[in-house]
Amino acid sequence: NKLSIQTRENVVMPLITIQQYALQIVKEIESGEVYNLKKSIFEKMITRSLYGNINASRNSA
């Protein structure tokens, strides 16, 4: 129903935002644009946000 779709979107959208931000930072680190950040931290953010996204998708099925 519409309420469950809205609830899932409320969970998923922040996760997608976090994931996209972390992907952008990792790309900048790899290209040498940014030097003072730890790549592993942003890779963990990507992985964790992916887990949350998968879980939200499973719960909606």
C-alpha cells in the first residue's frame, strides 16, 4: 500500500544520498583530488548504506 511505499522511501532516500556522497569522495581520493581523508571509511559507508538498501527492498517484497 501507499503508506509502506512512503515509509520505505523515507528509509532508502537518505541511504542513497549517503552512498552517492561516499562514492564521490572515494572517486576524488582515487584521482588524487583529496589527500587528507581515509578511503576505507568511505568504503564502509558505501557498504553499510548498501546493506540498508537491500534490507528495505527485502522488507517491501
